[in-house]
Amino acid sequence: MSIHLCEPKEQLKKNTMVKVTVLYGHPESTMAFEEYYRETHMPLAAKIPHVVKAEFTKFIGTPEGSFPSQYRMAEVYFDDMEDLKAGLNSKEGEDNVADLSKFATGGADVQVGEI
């Protein structure tokens, strides 16, 4: 999979970090998701080159006490857009993206943003 991004109307500043955010929908089985995520997907993600930081969130509810609209979120940071493209277009990045369909039974929404 090759990464193609919309070009911003304004050029990114030279020192602007970028991140990939993955929002996971509620899976069919949370136990199966968690086991696969921990034992298979995370080790694959750790191999993506040029990653400078990663954060992983498991949603537990809303401030009002409602059921969260999403199950989990992963945020993977890169120094710049070139590093993001190089990381995600690498074999390790492509393997990671291809792996999503093996466990993300609730779907996964992937976004790229500036920091």
C-alpha cells in the first residue's frame, strides 16, 4: 500500500511534526482484539522506521458516563511528512497496515494530522 496524502493548502512548517491516528471501532470480541493487538500487532508496529513516539488509548466512557463511540486509538508520531511516508511505505509499515484487517473487526479509521 502506498501512502497518498492530500496536500495542505499551506505548506507545512519545517518543524511541524505529523502523526497517524487510528480510531478502532468496537470489535466483535474485545478479548480476541486485545490478545491479537498485544501479541501480534504491537510488535509489528514497533518495527516501523522513523517513529519518534507512539501513544495508545483504550476508551472507557464519556464524561457523561455513556458508552464510548470508539474502542481504541493509536497515535504514531513522526518528525515530518517525509519520515511518515518513508515509515508507512516501508515493508514494516505496509505489513502493519495489512494486519489491520486481521483483528480490527469493528473497523479502523486512519487519519494523518499536523502537530
